[in-house]
Amino acid sequence: GRADKVVGFDPVLKDKRVAEARFLRAQYYFILVQMFGPVHLTLQENTAAISTASRTPIADIYKAIIADLEFAVSKLEPDIKKTDYGRATKPAAEHLLAKVYLTRATSSAKETDDYSKAAQYAKNVINNYNFRLLPDYAKVFEQGAGETNDEVIWSVQYTSDPLTNSPGNNAHVF
């Protein structure tokens, strides 16, 4: 959408940021399609209020998820600096692609090569990066500094900073 209109910004970095956004969009649609099946799929910016929605076939949603993740794989770095920990990376996109293909393989949208593609992306993550299982599985659940370890492929970073982590809408409490 609008990324093409941004001027004076390093094009390689712009591609990475778009890839990160598409990784996140794929993650969210993957959750939605698993929970609700055919949901409304919007891949273009809304420029006006829209008051209608329609269910998109599951096969089309999976195609959009896969397209976003393949773009992310092609543009994201295999590793990031510790100061950027939590940003999407190439192995994170490959890992999610493996999960997407495995999940699609058991859905009504399955395709004959889903299992082989899932295996390919899973093997990429296992063989091409420095991830490893921790010798003590309890270490995976350590809070604080323990949340950054050799077994973590990608994780959401939370903060207690009230500027970036507000209490949100708590109307459901009442």
C-alpha cells in the first residue's frame, strides 16, 4: 500500500518493515482462520468506512497467509541484533509457514504437497540456524532474562511501560 509512496527511506529497510508487517498479518489471519474458519479477508487499505463484510473461502485465506509469509521469508534477515529482539526474522517466518502448511493439510483447503512443504520449512529452521533444544526443559519457562534463549525462534516482547502497554478496554470486567 503506502510503503511505495514513502520517499527518502532506505529501500532495503523499507522492504524489511513491510515484511515484518506482512508476517504479523499472516500470524493474525492464521489464528482467525483456525478459530472461525472463513472470515472477512482484507488485504488492501480501507480508505472509507465499510459497513459490510463477507466470508472469504478458507482456501483463499490460506493463500493470502502463505503469500505474506513467502514475502517475509524473502525479505527478512536470518538473525537480528539483541537490541531488536522480538522483531520478525526469516526463521520465524519459515517456522510459521511450516505450521500453516501442517494446519492446512488437515483442513478442507488441503493441497497434496502441504506435508512436504511443511517438512521443508521445518528442516530449514532446524538445519540453517542456531536454534537448539535446551538441556533442561524447565529453562524454557524462566521469566525475565530466561525468556531469551537458544530454543526461542520468535516471541512477543511485553513491557510494563505504561506508554506502550496500557490497560486497554476493560469494559468486560464490569
